[in-house]
Amino acid sequence: MKHCPFCYIEKNEYIEESELSFAKFDQYPVSYGHALIISKRHASNYFDLSEEEQIDMMALVARVKKQLDKKTGSLHYNIGINCGQDAGQTIDHVHIHIIPRFKGDVEDPRGGVRWIIPDKANYWDE
């Protein structure tokens, strides 16, 4: 795609690579070590990928997570994929976020990714 920032990433930015995807550190990290797994083929979201591409990306998630364990010391992660604008996707090229989490980075981490809709996140106090 002509204006897709993920279609023009230089190989020297890769932290890991597989046959169908690559990893790089997020330009606007949520936490230390925040990485992205990006499909080499331009596709709008995860559900546009072939099964082979999905498997390849998830295998790369696991490999990068092991690297981040060593780099960051974290053993806790949020892994997320935003599929479509209504789900918060801002770059129209499939990518998976791997976000290391650290004790005390938020006051109460319970609910994790449920906080994308704050009124629905805290179900345990209902």
C-alpha cells in the first residue's frame, strides 16, 4: 500500500523475523519493550490473513515474548489485536501488540484488556 507505514519498515528495524511476519519495537510504547508483530503481506486485519499467516504470526509472538522476558525482566503480558476502526485500529495493516506488564504499572491491573470499555471492565464488584 502506498501510504501504509508498516509496508515500508526497513529490515534494520526488525527485532525478529519469520517467513510471513516480522517484529519491531512500537514507536509509541505503552511500556518498556512494547513490540509489534506485523504481517509481511499488507492486509487490513487479522481476519483477512490466511491460516498459514495467522499461525506464523502467533509463532513469532511466542519467540518475541521469550526475547522480551530477557530484555525487560517481565513475565506478564497483554497481547492484543485491534481489528477495525471501531475496535481502535489506527493503522490499516494487521499487527499484534505484545505489551510487557510490570508490578505497580497501574494501581489495579485486574480486568486487563476489558478496560477498553471502562463501564464493562470491573465485573467483580457487581
